[in-house]
Amino acid sequence: MLADTTKDAIRAAYARLKDGLPGFRARASQGRMIAEVARALGKTGGVAVIEAPTGTGKSMAYLIAGVEVARFQKKKLLIATATVALQEQLVQRDIPLYLKLNGIEAKVALAKGRGRYLCPRNLRMAANSLNDSGQMGLAGFDADLALWLKPPQPRDKQALGKLSAAFDNGEWNGDMDSAPEAVSDLLRPMVTTSAGGCTGRKCGQFMICPFFAARRAVDDAEIIVANQDLVLADLTMPGEDEGWGGVILPRPDETLYIFDEGHHVPGKAIDRGAAEVYMSVTVRQLSRLGRQVHAAYSLTDKQTLGKLSLDAGDAKLQELSNALEELEKDIRLGWLPDPAEAEPMYRGSLGQLPEPWVEHARVLNLCTGEVQRWLTAVRRAVVEMTDGGPTQEALSRELGIALERIGKQASTWRAWSSDDADNAPPLARWVTLGGDQQLVCHASAVSAGGLLRSVLWGNASGVVMTSATLSAGGNFRGFADAVGLPDDAVTMSLPSPFDLAVQARLEVPAMRTLPDAREAHAEEISEWLADNLDWDAGNLVLFTSRAKLDRVLQKLPIAQVRKVRAQGSLGKSQLVAEHIADIEAGKGSTLFGLASFGEGLDLPGKLCETVVITQLPFAVPTDPVGATYAEWLESRGRNPFIEVSVPEATRLLTQYCGRLIRNETDRGRIVLLDRRVVTKRYGSGMLKALPPFERVIERSA
């Protein structure tokens, strides 16, 4: 439990915050959050899930409690967020402000994945590979070691020159998010690297490598800000003493974790365990890998590598390639996709695939494992050579990337050929057919609960998850199931600090149609917007599909279309910047957006006076992960729609409503153009779970 000295330090820190922040307003919700964060982190293995609405002052609340508890326990404080914007806000504003107000000196580090940093070796190789005629490849290199897959554009040459000059002159630290020149999608993977393509201490550029410089800063830091993907990646790496984590970031048992924007954690954790194999591309890559392996045997001048001769290694690659082709042939014979489907999919019911496919996967699992072990030895021999020159560097990189690919293949075949655990949700296993007629084999967990139980709960010194929306009207069951929350975890939903009943009105107009009638509903949305929206004000209109957004835009009168900024027409930040500029200039502007505009968008005051939600944000029913989980719940006599779909849609609806009131002086209305909240049995529960806005429910005509 918390020592009295820690409690005193937290009270003193809060007092200094109140005295030092201009215009600070004491909020009961923030005080309760500080106490709950301190209590959870002060208890070994403590866990708290705290729903804190906009305006609570979440970041300062967890900093006040987290920094002081971490200092007294001599632990690291790791804050994991889902967006770059919040990471930058914490590192550039909130944390320095907190430390300054409290007279604390602490080392702070921003931790990012390897791909967010320049790879000096790859930068040099990319620059050197540009010969006078601008042709592809490196002079004298085998084509399979070529960096440029197509001739570079003039802008790529220019960007390479600017990156090289800025880095060499010490004007840039190699963080790709602050690159001195825009980097194209073609160039970026050429000047960065993945873990597989990195040779670590064996690299001649190791001492000036931006990624390892950042790693050293993280090792020294007391407060670390990272993205959730990186934290989950670290937690799922085998660590010391047969535990998990502590490879890239500090050890879990020495770390207090705060997951801000915590509603993203379940989805990101599921994505960590997802795997896929593009069948025909993989066969082509194996052919290319064979030629690279030949180069490795030649360069190292070894008869055997990994206990295999070159001929025996070739045979292993051919065996794997044949097994892939056999599985593909069986799938094409056993599955006839519906030509009417835009994206045909075969999903195994309850995750169960046809037995012949499973048998092929067992063979592929064995073959892939053998190739993986052999290729690891081949790459190690190349990496450990002395003075192999540019060919050695290129081979090290390419073999490392190939090993990564084979690791992902192995995950897929392991998932396809393994049995599901008793009394736990099965894995989702499915096949898709792409527009290029390529088969793709997929596998994924359907719940993050199992993963987080094995790597986070019980391993971490303490964990707090927080967000503006984690529950469905204060009910945390859905989120608790999604993350496998321990039974002794504390859950708390804090009230909004705003007077929402006075500041905001929720309207449900008397629509004639429901969203199921797609064309008619789109028509009616257009009519309502044209007649009832204040086009001279700032508005946000949210859609659940691109098709409906486009349809409504087509049906709007041209005078209104000119005032719409639709997601996808420009980058999100540019759209928002133009919207703000027009509102500040006294012109009207309306943003049309999808789910990503429904959260994280901060448009206070006149920037957004009406939020229109065109329909309830239920998940897409064809999602194979959600469908498999729903099937499993049904097989156990449970109702997935009531247990999963409605709570998640309620959480998202609350998130969308949260775009309106951003501070104490905001006023406005939320309009829901979906009568299902009135006509369906579940609708009244969703309405009741929303914040206490004034409600205007029109009667049907």
C-alpha cells in the first residue's frame, strides 16, 4: 500500500499544480482519478480501469500519481498512447510542465519502433546505388540484392540528398517523424529497417544509429512515452527467466504502465497475433531467396551452413514451395468463391478448416520451421564475416527480411494446424481471394484476453488503463472480457466535469427510413442536411461507411457540397486546418468523416456546433474475427449481439458524441439520424447509457 510519504508527495504535487497553472479549476473527477491511479500503482500487480470524460484532466491526473509513486518505488513510469498527437503533447507540453511546476529533474524519453528511425546503413546504400544513368540496382550486384525495384523519381533523389546532408552535418537526429524532407512511400522502407534487416552491433553504423541512440535514452529514462503497438510488441517478446517483455523497453516487473486511449488496446493486441500468407507472392519470394542463399554460400566460401550443403538447402526451399502450391491447389478445388462478392472469403466455422487444408498446414509448419532454422544459420554466417563489403551488407539485410517473412508464415501454419484450447475462444482461420486472384491465408485470435493474461496482468508492477470511453453507460463487462481483466481489478466511470444537460442537446429527428434501406436512407440524410444544418456554422457529419458518405455527397445540392470537406479528399490534418481557417474567417464549413473523425478530433467552440451521426456505429458483420467470436458465444448459449455488438456500438456512439463539448463554454447539438434507438428494444438502453444531454426525440410522422 502507499506509504504516507508518497501520499504527502502526491497532495503537494496537486497543490503546486493548482497554484502554478493559470486558470486552473479544481475538478472532483480529477481528484478521484489521482487517488485511484495512486492506489492501483501503489499495490504490487494492481490494476485499475478508469473512464474519464473529456475535460477531466486525465494526463495531469496520472502524471501526479504516477510520477510520485514511480519515484518512491524506484520504478519506471511508461505511458502508452495510441496516437502520435498525444505522444507529442505529453513529451513536449504536459510532462515538462508537470516537472517544472514541481521542481523535479527527470529524464524523459519518447520510444518508437525501429521503422520510425533512419537506418544510416540503408541510407548510404540507397544513395550509393544511384548510378549516373539513374538505373535500378547496385553496380556489380546480383539483381536480387537491388535496392531500387523501379527507377527512382527526381524527388526521391532530392530527398536522399537532403536526408544524407542533414544527418551527416548533425542537423537532424534521424527521427523520421521530423525528417527535413518529405519521404515517399517507395523511399521510406529503403532508408529505414525492420528488426530482421538490422545487424545490431555487427553493423558498421551502429555507433551513430538513431534507433540505438533512442534505445540508450530509453534505458536511462525515468519516464517513457511510447505507442501501444511498441509496448505490446515488447510484452510479447520472450524476455529473461522465461518471462515476457523487457527486450526493447524496461522489464514489466520494474515498470508502472499507464495505457492512455486504452479503448484501442483490445484491437491492437489482437492485431499483434494476426498472421497471413499471400500464396503466390510467397512462392515468388522463395525463388528469389534461393538465389540470395546461393550468393551467401559463395560469399562465405562455406560448403555447409546450418549443417546443410547448398544442394540440401535448395531441396528444403523447393519442398516448402511445393507444399505451398499443393495447399493452394487444394483450396482452389475445395472452395468456389461467389463471383458476386467484391471480396470473396471462406471462413472456417468456429475456426475449423477442412481437414485436407489442416493436413497441408501441418506439413507447411514442419517445412517452414526447418527452413527458418537453416536460414538463421546462413544469415549468421554472412553477418559475422569480416570485411564482406557492400555485398555482405545487402545480403545481411535481405536474408534478415526473408527470415521475418518466414516467421510470419510459420505463425500462420502453426495457427492453422494447432488445436484450440478448451473453454477458450477458437482462433479465426479464413481465406480471401484478392482482386488479382491471389489467395491469402489468414489466422487471428478473436479476443485479446488470453494474450494480455499471459504477458501483462501479473507480470507488470502495476497497470492503469484510461480513456474517455471504456464502458457502455458505466458497465465495464464488455471491456473486461475484451482484455481479460483480472477479477480484482478496479473499474471506475467518472462523471463529466461539464454541465452537459445545459450545454448540449441530443436530437433524434422523425426519420421515415432506417439505415437498412441504404439508398432511401442516404436520400433522407441528404434532405435533412440540406434543410436543417446551419451551413454558415462549423459542423461535423459522421458516417459508418465510405459508400454512404459518397452517396449523400452526390445527392446534396451543389451550394452545400461546396461547403463540405470530405475525408479522403485531402489528408486529415489539412482538411481540419482548412475547416478551422474558414470558420475563423466567418465562413461556414462542414466536415464529412468516417470512424477516425469520430474520435480524437478536438474542435472547440464555433469550430463544431453540430455533430450529426448518420447511423449507429455497429461493427461490420462480415469481419471474420468478430464473426468467429460471435459463433463461439452462441455455441455457449450466449447472445453476441447483446454482449458484444450493442456495448461496443454504445461506446463508439458515446465517443462520437464527445466531439461536441470540449470545454465549459461550448454549446451545441448532437443529431442522430437513426431511429433504431427509438424503434428497437436495445435502443432505449443505448440512449440511457449516453451522457445526460438534454433530449429531443421527435415522434414519427
